[in-house]
Amino acid sequence: MYAMAGGTPRHSEVGTIFAALAIARLKGKNCGVFNSDLRVRDSEDGLYTYPDISIVCGTPEFGKA
């Protein structure tokens, strides 16, 4: 992971293409593809990040907001 604020049009395009391909590839599987609005805990010490794309297979575990 790399910390960034904002992004370029190309960065946004690549993320959108990746998400579309992931959705198509995972169709019919118990997986969800999420955009950068979803906060993700990336360590046991409670640090969170907002990745460009997240893929969760199985039952998602949501913490308190």
C-alpha cells in the first residue's frame, strides 16, 4: 500500500477497469467488489485505510464506524 491523496485521471481509469474486470471474473462467486468509499482495517492495531478497490470473498466482517 502507498499513502496518496487524490489521484490522476489515469489512476482513476485503471481502478475502474480493474473493478469492472474483477466483477466480471467473480460473477457467481460469493465475493463482493468495493470502491474507495469502504474503509478497511489493515492491521490488528486498528489502523484503517481506504484502498482504491477491495475484494471480499465470504461473509464480510464490519466493525463499528
